[in-house]
Amino acid sequence: MSNQEKKKEFFLLRWFKRLFFGGHRELSFMEEEALQSPLRMIGRNFWSKRLSRAAVIFFVVVLIIVTVGPMLLPIDLSYQDNTQIHVAPGYYLMNVPRELEGNLRTIAPGTTYGVGVDKQGKVHTWGHLRVTNVITMGDIPQEVKDADITMLAAGYDHISALDSTGKIHTWGNTRLGQATLPREVESAIAAGENLNFVQLEAGNQFSAAVTADGKLFVWGNSNLNDIKVKKAYQENIKKVAANINTYFVLTNDGEVAYAGFQQNAFSVVPEEVKSGVVDIAATGFTSAALKEDGSVIIWGNVSRGERNIPEHDGKIIKIFGGRSHYSALTDKGEVLSWGSNHFGQSNAPKFDANDPVVDIYTGFYQNYAVLQSGKIQGWGLKGYLLGTDQFGRDVATRLVNGGRVTMTVGAVAVIISLIIGVILGGIAGYFGGVVDILVCRLAELVGSVPFLPLMLIMSAILGPLVPNVEDRMYIIMVVLGLLSWTSLAFIIRAQILAQREMEYVTAAKALGVKERGIIFKHIIPNVISVILVHTTLQFATSMLTESSLSYLGFGIVPPTPTWGNMLTGANDSIVIQQYWWRWVFPSLIFSICTIAINLIGDGLRDAIDPKSNER
């Protein structure tokens, strides 16, 4: 190989190493500084600090969550559900005890809880069992623990149970007559007589029971519910189904009838269900009848998709009702669910044909399928990541959507104050003289306005005049921006007073650059670092101010969520002591987010300062 070829090969090898592996010589201080732009140096200094890195990562994550989260967790501002009030965080509502696997007698799904009986007659409860501050479904009476329970019914706030002797037990909330049995039932129990109940049903503060000879007994809160029974249907009733405050029956003749006395949305039944019906079920707002041919007739308020029966093979042989959805079992072993799917209660799974479903239990927002092997598989509401509030609303959903509102208000307010502060501060610092005096006096005047008292006065005046939430939000953003520009204006003024004497300004004047161009194209870019740091810190301050306004009542009012009004709703000693998740999560995310923004501002300030670039 010739010397020329060797040199060429050496050159290519050295070029390859420099391209992919870098040079062997470390750059000197002066060489490195010459190759780096100021922006690159600031970025390197900033990113070298662990706290700054962690703050940026956390803030970006929160920003993504509050930006994308509302698309994944859309909020319905009109949503309320009194059955889901103050549910603790976690996905535990459908954690059926292992003792029931392969040993189940019956299950009764409740609002946020479940209750089941094993083959030995022992009662098991699970889920969120608290009904009130002092009442919990987990406090099973001793007489129930000692009895052989054969049947259960779970209502809104109480549980009714039937033992093998025909005695009915009730626990939970019994203050409104839920445990006051009809006289005939009490007399039979006192005499040791078994009325041979074949069905037990529970609704909103009332219960019902059907005997083998077709008698129906209904008891509970008579002020809220229509619990009387027409004599014409007695001794001919096969099954009862309960809506929110009413009930209807299926007779032994296959007729669906309303056996109460009040006129309401359910008192008139369709003609199609007055014969040939084999099963009935009900949601809170609709009624359903299963005909002999497998068709299902549904009537009532069907706005939640209760009539959208999925396509299926075979014939429906059983139907079950929850709060706002139905489930059914076909003769092919297929399980169907339809209606509202807010909690996944209509997402019926596919089951293995080798282990078919033998029974289904449906209630409120849960479904339980019992397989031939004895396994229990559930679908529906398993819980809430961050719990619920006093109206049964998901705290996680409100936290995500509230963060978007809070950050939007803070960001827009900062942009407004940034525009005003930069313009006025730049003009005052560059021109000086009378212009400087006027701008400074104006800034002092605006800065002397007591902010919170002004907001309270505006709340009293504008509150009735601005009921629209969006208009109120716009007002808050504008007011925050108009009152928070003064500090930035003074900072910009001070910086420009120093910068206007620099040589590059003199050169720009000599070249005939207009005053506007000198201020905003030459001087302002040289003090952009100070503006950036101040803007970052002001963003956190604006978020805190918006939350303070919401806390005081002037801000954005519920049901539109913000982090501030979520904390306002938790301003109660009972909430603080017993429902900690309502204030812990909003305050935690708000505090950490504000601290992260402040850390980003401090990191930028240190990175921009040449003295912090220690070697």
C-alpha cells in the first residue's frame, strides 16, 4: 500500500471517529464558550440542576393531564348522583370475598356496596359500606349473624334479609320505616309462622316481598314512595320490580300491572305487556317486560339508551335491572348488557362456553355473573380513583377539568400583564422624563389598589349581572391582567435605563433605526431573560389569586370546577375529618404545581446569572 493510500485511509478513519465518537481532545474554556450560544448555555445550566429538572418534568406532566385529560374524562356539569356521595378513593367496590367463590347462595348489589350469602347462610359485605356519618352496612346485627339467611335485597340505604324460618331482618338506615314490617308479617313472625316468601326486593327507602301464594307486602317510607297494594292483585302476584319510588308486578296470568294507587309515569303500562309476560325488571326510570317469544318491551324515561338492546343469538330468558341499565341472559348462555355505560356497567364480557353463566345479579351500577365452576365475575362500577364529593361527582374528573380552567385563567392573565408591563415599562425606561413620571405614577396608582377588597366589591355588583360562567371567567382573566402588570413594568424600566446607554443602542440610533424598533427589537430581547423569570413566577401567583377569588366566592362558581372552588367546597370540619380526599388531592396538586412553577422560575434566574455558571 502506498503512502498516499495510507494517508487517505487514516484521514477517513479519523473523520469517522470525529463524526460518530467525537474528538479525543477536550475543548478549553475559551473554545467551549466560543462554540456555545447564550441560550444553549442557559439551557445547560438550567438542566444541570436536579430540582429544576424535576420541576419541569412535573409541570409538563400536569400540563399534559389538564390539556388532554378533559378529552378522556369529559365532565357533565349537570351530573349528580345521591347514591354515590362521599365514596372513598380506590377500586374496591366489587371485591367479592373469596369465601363466596364456589360457595354462593345469593348476591344483592347495592349502591356502592355488595352483600352476599354463602351456602351456610352467613352474610358477607364488601365495597363502600358507609351510608351516613354514623351508619354503615358493615354493622350486621347479631341476630342476622346467628341466623341462616336465604335471601337478600339491597336498597339505597338499607338491606333486607330473609332467614330460613321466614323472619325478615333489616339494617342500615331504618329511621324512615325501612324496618317497620306490615302488621300481617309481624304477626306471622311473632307467632312463628313462615309465610313462604319467594322474592325479596328493595328500592329507595322501601322493601317488598312476595309469598308463594301470590301475596305482596310493601313497607318503608310512605311519604316518598307509593307502597300501598291494590287488593285486586293480591294472591295473584308472581314477581315485583322496583323503580326509584314506585313498583309494578307480574301476575301469575302473565300480566304486568301497576299495583299502587298514585298516578305517575309508571302507572300506565303498555297494552303489549298485559299478557304473555314471563319476567320483569326495572331501572330507576324505566320498566321492562320479557315476553314469551324473548322480546323485551321497555317503557318510561328511556333517555339513557334502555331500548338499545344489543344484537344477539338465541332468545332472552331472564332480564335484570340496575340503576340505568339492563342485563339479560339468553338460552345460548350469552350475557347482554345495555343502557347507560358511564361506569362500564354495560360492557358485558364474553364468557367461555366450557364454563357457562348459570345466574346473574344486577343492581345500580354493578353486575355479577356466577359461572358453572362457582367463580364470580363482575363488571361495572369498581370504584373511583380519587373518590367522590358531596354530590356524587368524581373528584378525579373535576380535578382534571378544574386544572384546565385554573391554568387557563392564570396563563391569560399573565399574557395580559406581560403585554402591558413590557410596553409601558419599555416606553418609560427608554424615553424617561415626563413619560417616565406619568407611567410610574400610573403604575403606583394601580399597584396601590387593594386587590381582594376590590374583587369582593365587584362580586357584589357583578355577581347577579354575570351569571354566565364563561363571562365570569373572562372578567377574572382581564381584571387579573390589568392589576398585575405594575411590578413587571418597574423591572423592565430599570433594565432599559441601564441598557439604553449601551453601545449597540447608540449604533442603532446612528443607523437611523426608529425608536420603536430600538426598544422592542434591540433592547427588549436583551432583557428577555428577566421577563421570562418574572412571567414564570407571575403565572403561579395568578393561579393562586384565581383560587383565592374562588375561595372567597367571586371566582368561577360550581358546578364548573376549578382547583379553588373545589377547596372551597371542602371548607368544613366534617369534610376535613372524614372525607379527606376532597381537600387533600386538590390542595396537593395545586401546591406541588405552584412550587414547581416557582422552582422553574428560580432555576431560570440562576441559569441566566453568569455568576451561577461555576466550573
